[in-house]
Amino acid sequence: MYECGPNDRQELENIQNLILERIKYLREKEADLTTDGVLLDYYSINDEILDCILNDHTFSPILLSIIFLIAGFVAFRFWKLRKKNPKGFGDESKKKSRRFWR
């Protein structure tokens, strides 16, 4: 049973290399890949590591700051647009040639 940790991505790379080496070895020996117990164990560990990586919901500070920066920019643009047109965004009585990104 694999326990999730901070080095999951490195562990995934290691287990995938072990899988490739085992497959090469079994092909050289002309053995059946589907019945090899070691290879099946490697695949189950690979699945557990992938589950750890996919279920990791931690965000890095850089990614979080990029998300806030984009959200702030969008909110600012909507605020400026609302300030120019206080009746609403869909007011068709204004000139149609006004651009959104001015």
C-alpha cells in the first residue's frame, strides 16, 4: 500500500522506469506480460501514485497569485465598462462602434 507524500511525482517516474525495465526483461525472456506478478505489482503501485497526484488539491502560491491577478483584471475591466455605461452592458442605444477594450 502506497502512502501519499511530497515526492509523488518522483516516485511516479521511478515506478514507470521500473515498469519499462520489467517489460523489456520479460520480452527478452519471451514471457507472458499479463501473468507476471512483479509487473502487476508495479502497475498497482503506479495506479496508487497516480491517485495521490490526481487527488492532491494543494495550489502553489505562484498559481494562486496568477488566478487572483486574472480575476482582478477582469473585475477591473467590468468596473470600467460599468462606469462608462451605467444603464447596463446590453444598452444598444449607444454607438455600436464603441470597443470593449479601450
